[in-house]
Amino acid sequence: MCGTEGAVATGRLVDSLVRFDSTKRWPTAVLTMGDNAYPSGSEGVDRDFERCFATTWGTPRVLQVIHPSPGNHDYDSGSGQPYFAYFGDRAGPAGKGYYSFDFGTWHIVSLNSELLFKTGSEEEAKAQEDWLRKDLAAHHTLCTLAYWHRGLFSSGVYGATEEVRGLWDILYQNGVDLVLNGHEHHYERFAPQTPAGVADSATGIAEIIAGTGGGTLRRLRSEIAPNSAYRVKGRFGVLKLTLGDGQYVHSFIDADGGIWDPSGGKCH
């Protein structure tokens, strides 16, 4: 969001976390979980990507390793064209907003939750699901991570986004380990669970919300969602993940350098 201390601070934090290694043994990837440019991802006079994202998160170092996903605000201008134009090939095939890549021993999938809403159609939503099934079937890695904007589970102001349950069904059936989401403006981690919200430590998917990159921070609901294991509200920050062989560790780093929720998990 233009003109906010949170966006500037988290942009600096992300840039400081980017590491390059000539051996490429320990590469860095920057993932965004939608709503990359407030308020409307517009072009023309406002040019939100150039004014808001480029001046905060869009450093040359970050743009070399960024892998974005779109959010509802990235589509507020209509087709999402400014989003696809700004990120180019880094955002996957133009107009689709979903793609995958390998990172170390992990397979990573970026999805477009906005195709399930007014910005998409039934045909486009089905095409993404068909692609997802084929992509996961073609990549039999031990560890898989998926990320997109609107989360299925949340204790935030929006609560559960039922429209993405179909994506969760596919991910769960294919043994995906971790899901990352934005949309809500707080940090929250859920213990592994099924798409129906049943705790499942053996084959369940862990979900982490990190919508704290610069937009106005928000409260939590009075009733915390089942299986919510950790929450941070009122702090700008970023999620740091270290993806290893068969396992991962994570922490939420706030804009002041504080470290929250240092934990991790093992792959299925």
C-alpha cells in the first residue's frame, strides 16, 4: 500500500533476506500471496504497481527471485492486466495466474483464487483444477507447497473462504504438505487438517496466513477457528520458510525484527 510505514519496512526486510549463492545450493524465493498493489492494482494515472509495489517490495534483488500470485485487489481494475504486465513471465502464463516450479527438493504451486469469483468463469476455474491435478501427478516429490490469496481457514474478519475447498480437496488427495495464504491482514498458523477442518497429523495440510506486508492491519474474530495453533495481530512482517529435505522450519519476522512462532513440520 502506498505511503505506509508497514510496506516500506517489510520491503526492506524482504530485500535483506534474499541470498544468492554461486553454487545455487541455498537459493532464495520470494512468494507473494496476492493483493500486491493497493488499492486497485490500477494502470493509467494511478499506476499502483509502479507507485506502490516498485517503491517498497520491488527492489532489483527481490524481482530476480519473486514468484507472485494475484489477489482480489490486483483485479480491481478489471482483467488484472496491470498485474500480468508488471510481473511478466514471473507471474506465469498471462491471464491465468497459476503455475508451478521446483525449489531445491520441493515442488511449489502458485494458484489463482480469483478465478473462483467474479473475475473468472466456471470454465477458467475448472481449467485450473484440471491443470492442478495433472501438475501434481507429474511431480512426485516428497514435499509440496501451494500458495494463493484467499484461505479456506481463518480467524480473521473474512473467515473461511468456502470457494477454495475444491482446491484443498485436490491438494489433500495428492499429499500436499503446506498451504500459504494472504487476504486476511494478520498472521495465523493452522495445525495440519483435512479440507473438512478435521485435525489430521498424519496426512493433513498445514496452512499459514501472512497478510501483513503493508495493508492496514485488522483484528481477529472473537471466536477462533478450530485447529488454529498460533496467531499474531497488529504487526507488519513477513513469513520466513526454510525448505529442507523432508521437512521445513518457519518463523514470522515482524517489521521491528521480532521473531514469532519459530516452529516447523515434516513432509508426508
